[in-house]
Amino acid sequence: MEYQVKIDAFEGPLDLLLHLINRLEIDIYDIPVSQITEQYLLYIHTMKELELDVASEYLVMAATLLSIKSKMLLPKQEEELFDEEFGLEPEEDPRDELMRRLIDYRKYKEAAIELKSREEERALVYTKPPSDLSEFAQETSPDRTPLDVSVYDMLSAFQKVLRRKKLQKPLQTKISRQEIPIERRMNEILDDLKTRPGRRNFMELFPDDSKEYLVVTFLAVLELMKSQLIMIEQEGNFSDLYITGSGKSN
């Protein structure tokens, strides 16, 4: 059985590139194409390993990065001497177009965040005089604050799982096929969190080394996050992820 899951949290290839630039602390005005291409293709490969629906725009950007990388590898000395001899303008840096697109995208993204923040602030403003609503008050448990853990962080954590399992994989192994329904794995994770309350390290969810088990477990975690049945915590950038039950029933 193949599991096809499409995640709406991805906002496009430019969003992924910006994430990589921020994560690797790269100067957007001087992008090391070789390094950013390698990291971008690693994310695409991880998405395919999970059998996720990779949109064509991600593949187009991958081809664009490879094209820029190949142009950067071409010798420039002869072209520069030819341009100087005939008074021609030097060719544009192959990275310039991508750089402009990223800068424009970052401006619009920051503007969208600012507008969203203003919308939330305006939603707290009321012109109606205060009223006594004490008779309608009910004791409710405060909602947890949403955590800033993106799908990119989840993919990075899964990459660590794959690398660790690969290093621990024995030289000889027995191959056995076992279909694992994603719903069953979701229930197993929820039951485990109820049996042993408290935070669980993301790595602890992958005791089995088989690829099918790893992929189904990761997809089960994404579905549980989407259904708000679990919460993901991260204490700092690049630190381990921790999972807790949200207290909601499925």
C-alpha cells in the first residue's frame, strides 16, 4: 500500500529557499549556489522518500538551481577579455535573477506577517462599552500557545532519523514485508502517550529500522499534528523535537 499525502504548509520553492538561507545563515546577496543546491535537493529527496506529492514548481526550481550552478562553473576569464576587447558589457551574474525573486518574495512575506499582526491587534479592539458578563463565566482550561515548529523542522528531524538508522543498520538483515495501516500507527502513538504521560523525544517514535515503518510513523505524526491531537515542542533552533498529547480525543 502506498500513502500519498499532500501538505499545504509548504508555500512554494522560494519559501523553502528562504528557509535554507536563514537556516544556513547565508548572505542573500552572495548565495553559494553549490551549497544551497545540495541542501535544496536533499529536501526534495526526503519529500520523495516520504512519497509526498512534490509539486512541479519545486522541480522547476531544482532545475533552475542546477542551471545556475553549471553556469557558475564555466570559465570566465576568456569571456571577460573578449568583452573588454570589444567594449561589451559583462554578462549578468547568473544568480541575480534568483536573488531579486527571493528579495521580492521576502518583502511580500514580511508584509503579509505585518498585516496579519495588525489584523489580530484590530480584532482585539471593540467600541462597545464594557458589560457585566460574570453570570456567563465558565471555568475553562487555557489553550496552549501554538508552537513555532514548521514542516521544515519536521523534515530536518526525519533526516536525522534516516541518518541514524542508516549508521545503525547491520551488514546483514532479514527482509520481511508487513503492511502497516497509518490509522493503526496513529492510535499506537496516542496510546503510548496516554500510557506514559509527559514529553517524548521525537527519535523514540522510531524503534523499528524498516523504511516502511519509518515513513508510516512520520506520516502518522503529521496527521496527528494536523488533527491537533499532539503538540510538537522545540527548545531552540536545531534542537531535538519533543511530542506531547494535546488532551483532545480523536
